Amino acid sequence: MGRHSDIEDDFPRLRGGDYTPTSEPDPAYNCVAWAVGDLNNFWDDVGVAGYYWPPDVRSDTVNGWIDVFRLHGYIETADSSLDPEYEKVAIYVGDDGFPQHVTRQKASGRWTSKLGKGRDIEHDLHALESDLYGKAAIIMQRPCGGKRVLE
């Protein structure tokens, strides 16, 4: 799929870097949906038809996003390195303290992200750190026994 200046404009650390677009744009799902393996819903706590947010989960805050992943069996960890016994996600938090993005680690150790309503890409963890997404601040993991549910 080649390089895309629109992606590199939003994420300067990707310029000339090592990333791979892995899909065409698709507005049906977003990064939270991608990270939990749901390609049919756009996850956001906006209370509008066409969007999904788990019942009884706090609003669209850092703690709310942590709760979403806890519902899927994840717990917080400080370790972002590849461990074949765990599936990992990283939540990016902006300077304003709000969650902006989440990415999922693949079995290769690379990370996979859905960029809003745009493309999915494969990248290094810190390559998406920017004014737009903030920093990869929270790492969560769930046991997979060497057999990942999502890839």
C-alpha cells in the first residue's frame, strides 16, 4: 500500500520510518474496536446511534478505557516488551489527560493500530506518539498461553 503523506503528516515519527499500512480506510470501526477485535462497531461513549460503549463502564476517560480492557481480561503492567504468554495493548494519553488512542501488540512484537476512521497500520509502539495521540502511557496485558486470540 506504500507510504501515505496524510498518515505521516499526523504522525511525524513515521516519516521515513518503519510502518506498514495494512488496510484501506474503513469508517465502521475505530482503534478501541480494533484492539478488542470488533470490526462491526465504532466504540465511543457519545450516546448516539451507530456508536457502541459497554454498559456500566465509566465514560470515555482513561479509567473508562482501562475498564473496557479489564472486561476483556487485561490487567495493567509496566512491561511493553514482547512476551509470548501475553497479549498486550497500549493506551495513548494526551497532554489533557484524556485517552486518544489504543494499539495492540502482534505476535511479531510490532504494534497494530486503527487510525480513527482511516487505515490500519503496523508500527513501533512509540511511533504514534504525537500532539494528536499523546504518549503510550498505559500498558495492559492478558494471558494467552502462547496462543493469541487476536492477531
